Amino acid sequence: MSPETSSQPEQVQSAPAHRALRLAALAIVIVATTVVIVGITTRKIADAHLREWTDKQAVPVVSVIAPDTRSNRSTLDVPGRLEAYSQAQIYSRVSGYIKSWKADIGSPVKAGDLLAEIDAPDLDQQIMQAHANVASATANANLSNATLQRGQSLSQSGSVSKQELDQRAADFANKSGLVRSAQANLDMLRVLEKYKSLAAPFDGLITARTTDVGALISAGGNGLPLFVVSDTAKLRVYVNVPQNYVPSIKVGTKAQITVPEYQGRSFTATVESSARAVDIASGTTRMQLLVDNAGGELMTGGFANVRLDLPQPEDAISVPASALIFDQQGMRVATVGSDNRVVIKPITIARDLGRIVEIATGLEASDRVVESPPDGIAHGDLVRLTGSPGNVSAPGTAASKPVANKPPG
């Protein structure tokens, strides 16, 4: 066999092997290319998702509410002090000693009831002396009158001169004046004598007694009163109302009063009068309320919490106080338009009710108000509403646990 004949089978056997190698290499290249293409595509998709997530997280998420158009009932709570409707401090008009007293603290009394009797020996002596002065002055006046009468009868015969007759008339007039003076002094002492008995000036309650039997007392209002009589059937309640609430509280406004000794119970009172003046030190106006106390449950001088009903408008637009923005441009609120962009609106407040604020101007009932505007929010900013679509989870995180406002790690 020749060499050419023997090499032909070897070439025939090597050709399929080379073809297989080429196919395998081609497959490897295709697989590698596919892996590269898939990796690049996946990376681009991930980058696109990341950019989309980043862009969405850069837009602030806000919660919006519709303004409340219902009327808000409001009250004003202020401290008050209970006082008797009428109160009389009883002093003595005469000096002496307490002979006896008839009413103690807490005793109800009627007008004219005897409270105490005073033993006034000095006054008794003065009355006796006044009686003697009246008698002496009367006797002198009678003598002077008799002398005048005799002179008038003798003047016709010329026995008494005209001058002497005038002197006798003047003396009688002087003595008559002394009688009237002595009588007036006696009458004054008799009036004072009536004050030896102290009586209640009106129906009420004895709320203080500062004397006892045998106590030395002086005439006048020096020192403590002997008795204090208080009319407790009705009580006055005095409160100091802040200036900005005064126009809203008219005479006749109803109020509820609570006191510490009656937990869970209230008493109805009515505004009776206003000082109509502002105290410079406190910036408040003093008002007087009237409360019925026919049952005697409330005590004079006690502390009370007074809740005044403020008038309420029929229609009102109110928002939470957290929606207000305070800055150098004044008071404003942030609203969201139909294009999800912020619209800042200046407002004025009608009433501040604490957590709720009634708006006077600047806001419509159809506005979407940002409940708690974030810092730095500005007019025209794009925002996303809470619960709106588009809250994309960051790549590499579970879809069930999105991390809002946090860049992917």
C-alpha cells in the first residue's frame, strides 16, 4: 500500500473532530456573549430602577386632609372666686363690754335678729348728764322768759328802758338755744344707746364672730368686725377674662361652675356684669357671674373653675394647628393642587381653639391641606400623597418591606 493511500483515512477521521471543536467553540462564544448581554441588560435595568427609585424618594410624601366645615363648639376655662351676694361687717358704734352674744358662726339669721348686747357704762353716764343739762338749760330759759315778760309789762309805764328790754329778749333767745342744743345732744346719745344691741341687717348666715362675753370693744371700725353676716342664697363669682375673649362674652352668657368639694358635679351661673375695662398688669377684664345657692352647698371665699360657653358661627372652616406655617411671611398653610404641586396660601385666623384653628380668610372648603408640612416646603414643589401609587422599593430589598426615604445599600 502506498503512503498516499494510507493518509486518506486519517484525513477522513480528523475532519469530524475539527468540526466538533469548532462547534463547541462557537457554542462557548454564544453562551459567553449571551451571559455578557444578559448581565449588561440586567445591570441597565437595575440602574434604571435605582434611578427611578432615587427620583421618587427625592419627592416628599405628604398627607392631605380636607378642611372641616362643621361649626366647632368652644369654651373658655378660667379660675374664679366665690363671694357672698351681700356681706356686712358688724362693728360697734359704742364703747363698752360684750354683755352677751346670741349667734355663732354658721347660724342663719333674719333681718333684725339680735346678735349681741353691749354694756356701755360710759354712755349711760353721758345720757344722765345730758338729761341734767337739758333740765338746767330749760330752767334758765324759763327764768329768762319770765324776766322778759315782766320787763314788757313795765315798759308801758316807763320803768324799764327800751335797751334793757332788748337785752332781756336777747338773753331769752340765747337760753332757748342752749335748751335746743342740750336736747339735741341728749337725742344723739339716745340714738347711740340703741346700738348697745347689735342686730342683723338682712337675712343671711353668720360667717365670722371675733368677740366673746366680757371683751372690751371700742366704737368705730378699728380692728376686726365683731360679726360678719353674709347673704349666701345667691353668690357672686368673679373671674378675669383675657382681653381677646371679652367681646364674645355678653351679659347673660351661661357658664358651668365646678368646685373641688363636689367632684363630677357642676352648677349653672350667668354673667351679670362686666367691668368693661382692661387691667394693665394682667391684660384681663373682671366679670361678675351670679349662681343660685339656695341649698347652701357652695361656700363663700371658695375657689371655682368657671367654664364659659363661647358663641359659635354657623359655618366655619377649620384645620389642625399642625397645618399652620409660621415664618417671616406671616401665617400660611400649604395646599396641594390637582397637579400634585404645592400651593402656599396666606390665611387669617378667626378663633384659636387649641388643636383646631378656625380660618377666617384665605382657605376654601375644597382645598387639600397638607396636614403636617415638612420643613422647607415651598410653593410649586412636587409632592406625593400618602398611599398614592409609585412607592417603589429599593433594588435588593423585599417588596413586602419597602424602605422609604432611604437610599439602597
